[in-house]
Amino acid sequence: MVANRESFVHEYDKNGKIVCKKTIGGVSTTFDTIMRATKGTWVAHGGGSADKETVDKYNRVMVPPGDPKYVLRRVWMTDEEVRGYYEGFSNETLWPLCHIAFVKPKFSERDWQIYKKINKRFAQAVLEEIENEKAVVWIQDYHFALLAKYIKEKRPDVLVAQFWHIPWPTYEIFRVCPWGKEILKGILHNDLVGFHRYYQVDNFLGDIVRELESKVDREEYSVEYKEKKTKVGAFPISVDYERLVKEAENVTKRDITKFITYPYKILAIGVDRVDYTKGIPNRLLAIERFLEKNPNYREKFVYLGIGSPSRTNISTYRSLGEQIVEEIERINKKFSVGNWQPIIYINRPIEHDDLIYLYKNADLCLVTPLDDGMNLVCKEYVATNKGDGALVLSSFIGAAKELTEAFLVNPYDIKGMADSIKEAIETPKEERIARMTKMKELIKDRNIYRWTAKFLLELAKLKK
């Protein structure tokens, strides 16, 4: 498997000792579970301060520490390469291009060249790992649009698949990318390409029809380009439901006075990377509107926002972080009474057990991205909640197609979100339990293992 982020990182602590930490969130958490079961090789960027000190001469290390299950193969980059490949082309070009958040993509020839260079470097690492053996290579996400091409040029016999975790844009948006055709050609070297939803598949196929001379079959969802056939499908990702349920059962008591120091009756939470696609400023405005229209909830309602800093070397993200803090200060100043304030913001990741405890006991979880491929926070909340919570969910994300018992909102509609917060709070407990029960049953059935099996079984059908 290939992913930009490694599952375990080695760092020097303040005393100069090497410590190994499990990376949190996104692809890394999801696929660590899968890799432990399959005992394969994970190829990723080695970005930890002590990563080079812990690998063998082949840049490999066995993980997890103490109970090794699979190989982690690290790929190295200079700071300049990280800026061009990761911060630049991946997150200032492809990320805004693929998300409808009205942030203009940056098109830099220099970043594009570095992106290609790093994709080639990862391809070389993959080829070294598989040597002359038969292999299946599973590529994760938008950091590697050209990786399948570079692998197939050397090993056309290897089965290669890619899952694109973020949305795919319509042609009216995609056509502005100067390297759009090269990106599509690169992805079409895969034997199988997966997205979360069929509207994302339709966007991808539509862009191919408009950009490349190819044969697109919309009935079987396949593309034939230059005598190479690629299958395309929708595979909605999920979470490890049983593991999350056990974690919630085991977390019986946590001291959350370190977060909230005053009494409250209604706890709403939000858990996000600090990213402009997550709709955090609009969510704050909705909370403000809710308290304006419903003064009876003042001194009773509290929103605890957990915002993990992200991509802080990019100016857009730094500005967003500053905007969020300013909005929270303004709203708190407007409504605060004595020690009570409506919004508490934790601008860092928190301990895992604390997060599970908050999920379990929160009355509401607000998940309101402007756009998102799937979003797993909402599924984690449903899996771990004690059963009578309410999920306020953006209708513009992949998960909304499954979690229809949530209180669905338009994240641009401030008044509508405020009204939905009130509705979620005031919905009778019996109805909230019924809604949550249906969502729990769905996630239990459509879990991460079913997702993995469905994708790999589809890939197995293509094996020659």
C-alpha cells in the first residue's frame, strides 16, 4: 500500500530520546487496521525527526513497535520537495481544485515538476519492494495521481488500484488545470479507481469524455484508453465499528473539566482539522444565530470545538486559524455571562480516550463541511455515542447519502443551521434514540472491513 502519511512516526522527545507515536486520523488510522490483518508493506513519506535513525539499510522498519505486523518502507524528501509536492501541488492545487469551497487553486510549474519527481521516487520504492514478484499495489489519495503510470511503465503485469479519498470536480472546474490531461492519463494506468460516491465517479468519467479520446462505458463504469481498460467504482469508506464500540464501553469516566470549567446542560461538539473545507466559520455564525434567536439556551448550551492545526505553512490555513479565533472571541464577548461562555475552542488534538468520552456523551455533534469526500468524524460519533445524541450533518458530504437519519443542513445557510441545532436539541428523546439506532445499525453493517473486502474483491475480478 502507498500513502503519503506513515502509520507510525519516530521523533526525538525533549530529552533527546527516540519515541514512536501512532499517527492520528484520516487514512493512517483506517489503514493501520487493514495492514495489521494483511501483513503487507506500507510505503510512505518518512517525516519524523528520528525516522532515519530507526530504519534498516533498505529504509524499512517493522511496526507496530513491540508487536510487529507489517513493514513500513519510508521515502525521503528535502524540505524544498515537501513544499513543492505536498504543500504546493497536492494542497494548493489539487485540494482546492477538487473541493467546492471557492478557494482559488494555485498553478505553479515548479510545484508540478516536484510533484512528478516525488511520484517517480515513490514508484521506485514500490518497485524495489515488489522486486520480480507478483504483487498488488493499492495507492491512496490525490498525492499520487501519476504513481500508477510510473509503476506500470516498468511492471505492466502488476495489479494497481487507487482510491481517491477527496471529491472529484466537474469539468467546468477541472478544465482550468493546466496539467489536467496528464493527471487523467496518469490515473488511467490503474486497473481500478475508486471514489466514495457515484456522483464523484460521474464527474471523473465526464472529465475523461471531454479531455481524452477514449471509450467510456457508463453502464459498467469503465474506461478504455490506448488499449488499456480501467474499472471505476464507488466504494463508500467507513470505520471499525466494533473497535469503536469497545473503546466507548471501556471509557467510563474522563475529567473534562480541563476543557469545560462551568456547568452546562447541553453539550455540542465539533472535531475538525483546521481546513477551509470544514465550514468552521459558518458553523460559528450558526451558533451565534441560534443563541440570538433562542436566548433561553444561554448559560445552558456550550459548543466544544476541537480543531487540529493543519498545513500551517500555507498562508490560507494560517489566515483561517486566525479568523476562527477572532470569531470565537467576538461571539463569546457578545454572549458571556459570568464564567459561562458559549464556545470553547481547543486548538490541538486531544487524548484519544478524551475524544471517545466526548463522542459518547455529547448531546450534539456538528459536522458541517462545505464539501468532503466522505468524512469519518460523523461515523465515529454515531458508533461511540451512548445512543440519544443528535448528528447535525452537512448534506454536501459523502456520508450524508448514508446517514439520512441525521439532521441534514446546507452549510451555507446560517439560519437553517441555527434552526437545525434547535430542532436537534428539542427533538423528543425517543425519536433521537430511534434515529441514532438506525445509523448505528447501518455503520455496523457497512464497516471498514466490508469496504476493504468490496474494493479488493472488485480488484481481484480484474486479475489476469
